[in-house]
Amino acid sequence: MKAKISAFLILFYHCIGLTLAQDAAIVCSKQKLKNNVLLKASFSNERFVDLLSSYDVKYHFLNLSVEADTTFISGSVQTNIIALQTIDTFAFELHQDLQIDSILDAQSNRYKFSSVNDEIYVPLSAALQTNQSFSFKIYYHGTPPSGASAAIGNGFSNDFSTNYGTRVTWSLSQPYVAKEWWPCKQSLTDKIDSVKIHVTTSSINKVGSNGLLKNIVPLPNNKHRYEWESKYPIDYYLISVSVGNYFENIDYAKPKGIQDSILILSYLYNEQAYTDNKKTLGECKDVLSYYSECFGLYPFYKEKYGHSMAPFSGGMEHQTMTTLGVISYDVMVHELAHQWFGDKVTCSSWSDLWLNEGFATYAELLAYEKFYPQYLANKLLSKMNGAKQGYGSVFISDTASVERLFNSNLTYNKGGIVLHMLRWYIGDSLFFKSLKTYTNQFAFQTANTQNFKAICEQVSGKDLTAFFQEWIMGTGYPNYQINWNYTNGTAHFNVFQTNYQGAGNLFSIDLPIRLFFANGDSTDIHLQGNALATNYTKLNVADSIIRVEFNSKRQIMANGIVSKDTMLTSIHEIIEKPLLNLYPNPCDEKLSVHASMQMPIELSLFDMSGKLLRSVIQTKEEETILLPETEGVYVIQVKNTQHQSIHKIIRN
């Protein structure tokens, strides 16, 4: 058995060291990582945080002037609020590179203000009382910064498409840089009830933005004003504008459950860009209808869905009008799925970003499953391989790091694979019912991981505490050495589990096993998972087993080596009789081994890398093994001529 463990570990470490090809579906993520910048999610003092928390934003009216050949921006933003407590100072965020011209209330009274970096303080002439409404209009102008502090580039950018010869100005506020182009409150949990976005620009330009295009108003000096409006709640980072000399394409989707069609409006660089991407754009309506079946009706069906092209490598799910730098099937369906997961229901903290990105990543697989099933296996393998390369947990502790937030392997791939496993674990009907319940219960609100877990438990009737703890909060993934044997109508299994990211997180998920019989039949079984490094089970079967496969359909994210071991002939006796007791566990430096089985017994102590630390021959019923001084988890292999087993030992 020692030799088999060593061979397994050698193969395992070789596998995780391979460079694996990344899927085009995570272009969004990889480009969001490109700048590798760290942002502070904190402010200069607690008072500013308290002031931001003291009011609820009800409405924004952005009335701006923007051109397609510069990032210079000017105009005003009206903000309507309701006080949640007594307020003597109104606070908001605006980057210090932008200059405030004036701040007025609804009666045109002018207010003085002060600033500390990007924090703006506006003392009020009379304190607002709880539930009192107030409106401010902030006039400003300037050139936004170019420090590449957004997820992909800047909060406000201008660039040239070399392929199509078009220059575009566009916004991208995720995660913390809406303040780089408009005065705002950057709080995920304070969704704005409705927005109006007017953009004045040269008459050759079109302006893409959120909601419905209510009007295009001609103006003097070869200008016009695009007037967009959305009645749906929206988070600050999902408000957007894109300005360019666009070619317009119109399509319609007709999902089940509504009478009218849903407008799909796309602004492309030019007609050639439309021609080059016509097939992918045309598939959007079918995917939108299918996602409506999977997740519930498209959430913004009373307004529209659409795309605006911009010269960056990725996509951004701006509500009702995605900004696309790459028009590929994977990116298109990923960003479309965000309209449910990210826009309709938004993560309540950046720690839970997988609720946006992991869900959109898994939706890619659903689109392939429905429309291109011949590619599904390779797409699943690509995402699973990517997820295996992620080091750390899906849940994000360091939300100040943009690099960590948009880690493609953890937030995207592993987040998506968790949903793939959850679907297998609770079954198709309960899985999709859980998704619909989640999007309905938290419609146009924010949610966290515990909210999603509670809904899945409610719908499925299963306790998913271990599943979410191990796969979302924990790290790594399981690696199994599965030994099996068949004797006299009984199948015997011995499973040794490790985790390449350390022994602190072992997994209790069931193991999908396929048995192949001598008569040509096969059957699928589950070996009940547990959080120990050892698992025994037995199964009575009608015909002899000739082959065993583990995880043949990639139901779970795991590595596994399956070996037939003719020594496993009495495993059922080990289950039925307490032949071995290792105690205490957890223990300090001394571990006692009590054995009521045939002597001698070889006891081998390994660390979790597979390194043999010591070996003892036990010739009496009670034996003591000294553990290393280092705290952690170790493995004891017990073996004699009739028995072998593996046990996890925790050293305090």
C-alpha cells in the first residue's frame, strides 16, 4: 500500500503542475485581472462611512456631455435621497481629478462643500430627519483619471478600434470606480430605484445606456441628446454610457410567458463589425429565451437587452445593455446570464462575487448543453481544469484586491463548477427550482452566499452546510485513491482522500462510481462521502465486477485513481467489528493504537504530501506512536496480511 500511495501522490503533483489551456468564456475575467492593481475599499475616516450609510438613494438623473474622441466629461447629476436617520451632512464620492462647479438643492440654493481625497462633504443648512426626502444637483466637469483602477482599464475610457476604425468613449465602473466619472454613492446594498441618463453628443454619434431610449432631441451646433430611462432598481456600478459613431442592429426575443417581444438593440462599430458578428448576435434571442426558462423570465423585459461595442478585451454586464469588447459565443452568453445573476440579483458584498461570476460562468455550460451539446464535455473539462488551478477559497476575504476579486480560476471557474456539482447533488428539477426561487425572492435586491444556501436547503430538503463550507469557504478539491475488490457477490471499497492545498479541508461529497459487470451491464452508485481520509463501504451485487470507473461524467471536481486490490477481501468484517481504535483524535504528541486483530501490524505515519515519517511494527494489543511536533493533519496506514486501512489523525 505504501508504494501505491507514493505513486498516487507523484502522479497527482505532476497533474496539478500542468499548464492547462484557458477557455475563451473567461475573457471577461482574465482581462479584469490584466492591470493587477490593489484598491482600498475603505475611506479616510469612519464618519464618511456613517454618512454614506445614513441615506437611501432613490433616483439619479445623469445629464452629461460626452464625445467619442475624448474622455472629458461635463454636466450634472441629480440625486434624490431619503434620510435613514438624522443627517447634518450629505456625503458622496467623486474622484479628485474632476472639479465640482456647484451643488444646488431643488430650490436652487447653493451649498458649500469640502473634500478629502475623493470624499465630498456637504454641510446642510438644516438637518434632515428620518424618512425626510431631499434632492441635490451636482454640477461638475473634468477629465477622469487613467490609472487603470477598474476591473478592466479605467472607469471612463476612450480608445480606437484598429480592426474597424472607430473611436469610442465608454464607462466601466466595476468594482469601485463609478466615482471616476460621476458623483455617486458606491454601495452594493443601496440599489437606486430608477435612473435617467441624458447624454449630449455630436449628431454623428449614438449613445448606448440603461433602460429605454425615450427620445433623441436635435440640438444646435450639430449636436443631439440621447435620453435613456430605466424604471428598474440598479446598482451603482451597472449604470453606463458608451458613445461612438455606431451601426445599429435591432432584433427581438420572444420568451414564453409574455405577449410582446423583447427588443435586443446592438450598437456595433460599423456595418462590417455587424457582418463579422452577425451569427453570434443572432443567437442571443434564443439564449435569452432559454435562460428565461431556466432562471425565470428575462428580468428587464419591459425595457430591452442590448450590446454596445468598445475597444477593450472583455465584456461588462451593464444592466440592459452589455458593453462588449469581444463578441464571441462564450462572452455573449456569459454577459447575458448576468442580467439575472449580478443585475436582477446582485451580490450584497464583493466577498460573494461568485454569486455573479460563478453563476454566469455556469450559464455558459447551460447554453452549450442546450444549443451545442457536442462541445459541452470539452467546455466542462476546461472550466474544471481551470478551477483546479485556483489556490484559495471561492469566498473572497481580500475585497480590496481587484486581482483577487476577478480571479478566473476561483471566482469564475470554481464558482461555476460548484453549481455544476450542486445540480448533480440535489438533482435537476430541485436545482433549477432553487435558481428560480433565488431570483424571485431576491428580485432587484442583493443577496449573499448564506441567502442562496438557505433557498437551496429549503427547496431540496437537504442540509448543505458541509457542501458550502467545503466548496465555497474551504480551499482545494479532493484527490482520491480508490481501491476495490469483488469477492463472492460483494464489492469492497477503500478510499483515501487528500487535498493538495493542505489537509485542513477534506470533502464529504458523495463519490460517483460506475461498476462494469462480466455480463456487459453497468450501473452507477454513490459511495457515501465523509470528511475523513478513510471510507469503507460494501455492496452486494448479482454479477462479478470487472472494472470500476470514478467520476466518469465529471460530476464532481476531483482527481481519482482507481485500483483493484485483492487484499480487500474482508472489508465488511472491519465495518462490522471494532477491530481497530486510534485515540485520542485529535491528540497531542502521543497516539494510542488499540488493535484486536492478527498481529503483527505495520503502522506507517505519513504527512499530507505522502512523505513517510516513521514506521512501527505493532506486536501487542496496545501501541503508542509519537507524532511530529508540528500541528496539522497526518495519515496512519495500518496493514497486516488480512487488513489494510488509512486513517486521518489531527495533531494539536
